[in-house]
Amino acid sequence: MNLVEWTAEYIDYLNYHKGGLISKKVEGTSINCEYEGKGNVTYVISDKLDESSVSLVYDGKYVLVCLHNKKNVEIIAEHWEKLCINKDLKIIFVDIINNGQWAIIPYIHNKITEKGYVKKSLISLYSNFGK
């Protein structure tokens, strides 16, 4: 299973429990969803984050889905100042092999993390996942 397939199944799983999904359309490495009450949400999916994939989610209703690895966490930390401005952004780190995931909402996470410790905080979350 690749990350796009995992994300499509994850969306279906959430809909089964929460409901509200009106439509879901897979387009390459993104999935566009329409929800009752929330409107349109785009899932941007990237195994290996870089400047171009991260810059797509600076503004708007997005869920950024990436693999659970240290490099992706470091890329998020590098772009933190721009990511934490978007109130509607959620980032999901996925371990496909063990079918696990952990998520952050940068806007909220930024409010509870001491300034200057964002990278350390994210690396701590990464390191403790699955323990």
C-alpha cells in the first residue's frame, strides 16, 4: 500500500466514525474532499517533504500527509513560522508498515510550545511515537 492509498482509506475510516463526507476525489498525490459543515479540504500527500510540497499548504484548508521519518519532521521544523499561521492545517505523519499515525495542528501546537524549542518538541514527538 502506498501513502495515497493509505490516506484514501484513512479518510473513509474517519467518515465511517464521524460522517459528513460528501465527496472524495483522488487526483495524483492529492485528495480533494467536501464535507458537510467544513467545506472543501485538500489532502496533500508526499512521502518525502520538500519546499514545494510544504509551500502548498501555507494557506487554506489542508491536511498534509507524509511518512513518519526524521527528515520530514525536520522539514516541518524548518518551515514552522509559515505553517503555524494557517489555522486550518493539520499534518499527519504515517507509519504505513505498522498502520500507525500521529498528527499535529501547527497553529495550536505553536501556542503551547516554548519559542525556540519547536524543533526539539517535534523531534520528541517523532521519537516517542509507537513506544
